[in-house]
Amino acid sequence: MTVAASIPENYSPAQIIRAEVRAGSHKTVTANLAHGFVQANLAILPSDWADEFEHFCLANPKPCPLLARGEIGSPHFPTLGADIDVRTDVPCYRVFENGIEVSQPTDIRDFWHKDLVAFAIGCSYSFEWALLENEVPMRHLEQNNKVCTYRTNIDTTPRGRFAGKLVVSMRNFTVPNAIRAIEITSRYPQVHGAPIHFGDPSAIGIVDINQPEYGGRPDIRPGEIPLFWACGVTPQSVIESTRPPFCITHKAGHLLVTDRLNEEFRTG
Amino acid sequence: MTVAASIPENYSPAQIIRAEVRAGSHKTVTANLAHGFVQANLAILPSDWADEFEHFCLANPKPCPLLARGEIGSPHFPTLGADIDVRTDVPCYRVFENGIEVSQPTDIRDFWHKDLVAFAIGCSYSFEWALLENEVPMRHLEQNNKVCTYRTNIDTTPRGRFAGKLVVSMRNFTVPNAIRAIEITSRYPQVHGAPIHFGDPSAIGIVDINQPEYGGRPDIRPGEIPLFWACGVTPQSVIESTRPPFCITHKAGHLLVTDRLNEEFRTG
């Protein structure tokens, strides 16, 4: 029996993607899938690191907008989807021991144990969806590129053992669309909200905008302004540099597709 | 009996100002008065010009956010305040015949007649109030100056006999406060909403930002960005250049104080 044949007819696009990921038939990025559904960044930590990480997220809501925290030992996020199982529902994971990546599995059932706590963190796919719904185009999407991200000189607010620099994603717009992009994204505070900066990259410690840490070379045209958003790579970067004895995150672009709608997170 | 003695104790700050204006004891600008209450730009036209003007406002909601239209011959705006009388409640008026200013009275009872229609249009004092409530400072207020306004090269959307260029007001901010200012003002679409431009003044036809049409010389410091909002001077400017046989507006800064709260106009 194929995966497709086993998927109930009444499944939503989000449930279909999760079923395919769970069955091992979808192992690639989740960009542009399950249009309108919230996708989440994943972080899994030992329980004695969990409270500190939650405090770090709550102290840094723009880069680390916390969508859900699982119970100790539970791989489920009932508020994000009744059948979600974080051990199987992400296309590709990264497993770290003492800050060193030891595996990139497509399933973490063998790594899971009853002392782990899972966190779901909002993702810019949600506000990119909102921008597209409002007909604000983004160059990297038009060119089928990954969004450019940069490490800044801005410190996150440290909590416990978690501290580090803010990572931002950049999107460039004409001035009218930059104003629209600020208006629109400010209405989605749980998925990074409004940008933290626009214009001069050096004001936030970016030495060369043409040298992003991730993503391709940006294509910023005359009259366009770069806008910089706090990025969900920040908590991953902070976890990696904090080097807990064990942690699991997702591979970039391989996110958890939830049953929640982006529109539910709109405020006003 | 003095005016103060005749004002009932239960009057709101808005009702107190209107009573003082009506009694002729307040003849100056209304800036910084009746904190939190909506102030309105005023336009009064002959009835055979009224529908066209309303259509012009509705086609240009950013410069001309229509708050109320009175009945033909009625000087009242019941939705803005039960006792409002536009013949007496504005500190200083401008009366035009065929586009020529013929008087600046403090009371228009002698000019009023049963064929006139009054319009109340939103004002930037409301969003400036919202910015101050959110601790976003404005240089012109700190320096006790009038806001700078400029005529742009942007055409309003013409309707009937009404057409003309957009007039904008300028406020300069640091980048973080510019983002906040866009976020905040976008939530007040009935009082001009988000800016229409930021950055390069020449992109909207402003040749020299240091030469505003009204207001003092701007004080834009290194790292600050000028933001430009559609301004309530636009409808006045358009009416004057359209030259109806008769019209009445208010003198700059001498607005109608209403009973509505700015906060009522917040969306989200």
C-alpha cells in the first residue's frame, strides 16, 4: 500500500504532509507546503535545561516566539495538532552531543527518551505567507532562493546558560512595500513580528550585506531598502554555542508543519 | 459670570474646550488640548459640491479620512459629540469665495445658511497622541514647533471637480522608532494611518527637505530617517485650488475637538 493510498480523504494539507514525513516519503524542505498552515522551528533539550531555555525564549520573543512546550518525555504538542509526534514528523533532524553534531536522521525515535522536553518556535514562513497574501512580493522567493541570514552585533537577552548574538533574515523592498511589510508583519508577533532594523546594515554589525551567513547573494536594486527580521535561527545558534550535553533541532528549512493556521496568529 | 464658572462640573476635557471656544474665550490653536480626544479638520461646502467632495475623500482615505458628514443645513455632527455646533466650536475659521479668502472669523454664524454641508476629517494629532502614548518622541513636539508639511508630486485620485497633489507631513526618527511609528500609525487608518514614504524626499517630489511649505526648518540628525504621512492639509489645498463659489475651512492648527477618543479608532 502506498502512503498516498493510506491517507484519509478528510486530511488537511498539513496532516497530509505530516503523514508523508512520518512515513518517510517526504524527506526534503517544507517551504511552500501546506499553504496557510503554521510551520515551527524545533528544539529538544534535556529537562534540566528546559526551564532556562523557556525563560530565554520569553525574554527574546522576536527571535524566539514560543508556540508550544511539550510535557517532559512527551513528543506531542496537543495545542498545535492532535496527532503531532516530534520524533517522526520533521523531515530531517540534527542531533548534537556537547555542541557537536553527531547525526542528521530523518526520524529520532532511537534518540528519544523520557527526560527530553520539546519546544516549537514560530517561523518566518508564516509572515512570508502573510506578505504574499497581501501581494507584497519577495525577491528570494521570486528567484527560488533561500532567504539571506546574517549574524548581528546585537546581544540577545541572556537567561541562565543561554546567551548569544541575534541572527536576522533580510528581505529587500521598494519603500511603499517596505512600509506595507512593516505594517503586515507587525500584526504577527508570534512569528517574529515587525523587522528590527532597516537600511544601513553596518548599524547592526553586518559588515558586508553581499556575504550572508546562509542563503544566496542578495539582489538589492536601486531604490530598494533591506529590512531585517529577528530570525528563528537565533535559538538554534544559541543552543549550539551553549553546548548542552544533548539536544536535537531540525535541519534548516525542514520544519514541523502544524494544524494551526497563520491567520489565527494575526492580531488586529 | 465667567466662562469657567458656567461650565458644568461633569464636562469632559473635550466639552470644556468646546465650551470655551464657543464662548469666545479660547481663540488659539488646539494642539495639546483635551488629551486623548479626537480633533478634526473641518470643511464646509455648498450642497451641490458635497457629494463630489465625499467621493473625493472616500477615494483618498489616507489624506482625507472622513469622520463625519453633516446633514444639509445642519451644523451638527451627532456621531462626534451631541452638542457640537460647527458654527461656533472651532477657534478660527477661513471663509473663501471663489477660492479667495475673504475672512478669518472666530465664529461663522453670520456665514452659515441652510444649503451648506459640513465635513469632519481625521487629523494627525490623533496618531501623534498614539506615538506619544507608546513613547515614540517627535522632534517638532520636543522643540515646540509646528510639524513640517510639503507638497509632493503625487496626484490624489480625482473625483468630480476635486483633484490636486498630495500634501504630506514629515516626522524624523531613529530606525527603531521609525519601525515603531509605522507599526503604531498603521493601526489608526481613520487618522491618516501608516506613512506613505520614508527616506529620500526627492522620490516624492520634495526638492529640498529644509524648505517645508509650512512649519520650521526640520532638525534631522545623523542616523535618523524622515517619514512622510498623508496630511489633512491635502483636502484644504484641493478645495482652495478647486475654487467652489463658497467654502469654509479652519485656520491651520485650530481644529474641532470632538467627544470621540483616539483609542476608539485603533484597529487591532
